[in-house]
Amino acid sequence: MEDHLSDMNPLEAISSAKLASAVQQEKVYTGMGEGTEIDEEKKLSGELAKIFRKYREMPGLESQLAAYFESLEQEMAISTSQIGNIIISGNSSSDKSDLARAIVRAVNYLYPEHTRKIAKTTGDSINNRGLAKAMNKLKGTALIVEGAGAIQPKRMSEMLECLEQDTERMIVILEDSDAEMNVLLNFNPEMTQKFNHRIVLKQYTVNELVEMARKFARKRQYEVSDDALLELYLKIDKLRNNVDNIRMDDIKEIINHAIVKAEKRGSKRFFGGLKRKRSENGDVTILVEADFKD
């Protein structure tokens, strides 16, 4: 198995009280059990909110992350990996690997006395070589498995046995599409005991991406006019067709570029300058169709 290790920089230690404050407590989420509900009001705060800043506007994702970190202290107290591992699922337009790395960075922030290096492999590699022979090398790491849905049942059984040993609290993160991960879970239902956290990155429609763009514009005290909506739709639809992984940063870039054009237009007083209107959060500037055109 080819493992690529990269150092993670430790940050300053925080106490158990700080860990608790990093997740604003609302209701208890017990993991991935059947019938489990995730409290949509659960929020991240402090340094965790900064680490996952670009994910916080994705519906439901912040509460899933908060649920994981809420249970982390108890799970980190053991030396095996028989609990506390993660499944990340989502379609090709979701950046699962980037989220996995952010989770490891956050864990290293919370537990700087035991920073974890990232080891990466694939489901196919595990099928070919297994995991048992590599365990001495993988102890104490965060193992990210891309394309994990391909793992064969016999190799999954081997992995689950390895996780019951002293792994120096290795964390395993499996990632794949929703469909592939559901098949994996269907053939290996026992794995939910050890992979008791599932984080779902949903596929966004063009309408949802447009709404995310409009919300970001409002945070910057701008409003997309009705006339400009078609241009915004066309830009996002074109981006969605050309880019496999649309990130929030891509959506923000569209709005930021439109704001720059609007400010230039206002400074030169083209078309009568900028239009403004009052809102609940004060005056907002209107982005017009011309601001979104190339």
C-alpha cells in the first residue's frame, strides 16, 4: 500500500473546557444509528469555526461536524480505533478530501500533544495489499481512504480487526460517493460500530448554489437584482459543467468579481452610479446584470 505522509502543524493546547466551548451545546447527537437526528442548530465556535469557515454555509454540514467534535473527548481517551472513525460521502462535485484534511487539522489543534500525520490510500490499494501488514507504520496517524466503496468484504473484516488493536488512536476516514458508501455499509453493517460518524456532503443544484451566492452577497451588504439573476444562473451553471468540485470559494469569487465591477462602475458613475436600498441590516448596494457579464 502506497502511503503519502504529510506533517500537520500542531497548535497550542486547549483544555477540556475549551473543547466543550468549541461546540455550542444544543442537543446530543449519538452518531450514525438508525433514526438518529442531527440538531440543525448545533454550531461550531472559536477556532473550529475558523477551520471550517468555508463549510459552515452548507446546509446541515456544520451540525454534523459539531456532533463529531462533541463526542471526540471520550473517543480520544482510548488507545484503539474501535470507535470514533468517520465516513465522508458525497458526489464528485463535493470536496471530500479537503474536508477530511480539515477534520484532521482540527483534531490536531484540539490535541497538539499527539499530532497526527495524514496517510492516504485507496480502496483498491487495500484490496490488493490489505491493511494488516502496514499497521505498524500507520499507528497514530489519520488514514484517509479514497474510493473506499471499493473495499471488498474480506478486506473490510481485516480492517475492522486491525482497529480493535492498539493503534495509538489512529483515526480512519473513509470517503466515496453516497451510492458507493451505501453499498459498502449494506454489505458490512458491522462497520457502523467503529465508523460511528457519517458526514454527508450533498450535491448542490444550480438553484442552491445561486442561493448560496445571494446569501454571501448579502453578508457583504450587496443584493443581486432580479435582472441580474439570469446572468448569475448562467455563470454558476457554466462553472458546474466545467468544474468537478465546486467550492464555496468558487461561488464567493463570482460575487466578489461582480462587486469589484460594481464599485468600478460606481466610481466612474456609469449608468448613473450605484443603486442602493434599505434592508433589515442597513443599506445594501444592488448588483445589476452588467456586473456579472464577462
